[in-house]
Amino acid sequence: MSVGEIRYGIFFLIISAAPSVCFAAGDQVVPTNRDVFSRLCAEAVDSIAALITSPRSSAVSVALDDDSTTQAFRYVILEALKHQFPSVFLKEANSDEVVSLTVSRASVRYENPFSGSFLGERKATRTAELQMRGTIVNVNSRQVLWAGTIERSFADTIPVSQIASLEFSSSSVAQGVVPEAPFLERLVEPMIIIAATGIAVYLFFTIRG
């Protein structure tokens, strides 16, 4: 075996032991947890607003629960209603229907961690779930037009290393548990890198000698 072939083998060994990271120009930006929850909340509001059985009016009144979770989505809820009605009020006297809303649950979890390749970046499945309870009441007759619960969910695959930054903006609403690498993976990967580097250095100086 020639010296050139041996050096090529050393180079290949070092590259194989290093974590593989690929940066593609077309990679999509991973949405933050706040972005995900905002979308789920808007979808739930749209579904509830569509249930109003009276002729489509130009205004609707909304009553939001005072709990911290619902208030965290206050802006998203009001903006979603504005897309459905030209005017949105916080007083009953200004419209024929009152929509009462409560975000009863917002949760996120990270599951099924895996590596796309040997010593590659670890990823996990992110699942966000939002539950919204609501009622639609006719102001004049006091008739309950609808009462129920709407649930929306979203799932995607994200890098485990980005979880902290992705959920920072929604930490007051929901936080999940970051999955840990299996014990064997945490033990073996550093040993392989150290061993491969040591062998490469040894062969390099041996060949030079």
C-alpha cells in the first residue's frame, strides 16, 4: 500500500468519525412553538366562528377567560375573529352574538429521538396540541347556539439542539421535556471519536517517521 493510499485512508477515517452536518440552501425554517400554537389557536377560532347559525353579521362580541393561558392567546384570538367579522367588540351590546372562549389546554412534547446518520444530528418528533372551549350565545334571546370543545394538533420533526430556542417564546404557555440520548449512544460516540482521532494521529506520525 502506498503512502498516498494510507494518507487517504486516514483522511477518510477522520471524516467518518466526525458528526455529519449538511447545510442545504433550500432548508425550511423551523417554526417556533409560539408560531405553531398561534396557528392552532387561529384554526380553532375559525372553526368556532363558522358555527354561528344566524345570518353573517358585520360584528361579533367576544368574552375571553381571565386565566393566563387564554390571555396569552388574546391577540391571536382577536385577530382571527377580525378575519371573520369586520367588527369585533368586547361588549355584548354591540352585536347579536357573543362568543365566549377559553384555551383550556396547550401542550407540547418531544418524542422518538433518532439520528439521521451515524454520529449525525439528533432529531425528535414535536407534537403540539391545543384545546379550546367555547359557547356562542344570541344576545337577544339568550339562546345558546353552540357549546363545545375544539381540538387542534400539529406534528413535525425538529433538531433536538434547537428545542430550547424554539420553545423559549412560548415558555409561559407550554414546555416539553427535552429527550436525552440513550446511555449507550452517549458512551459510545465520544469513545469512537477519541479512538479514531488517536489512530489517525498515530498513523500520521508513524508514516512520517
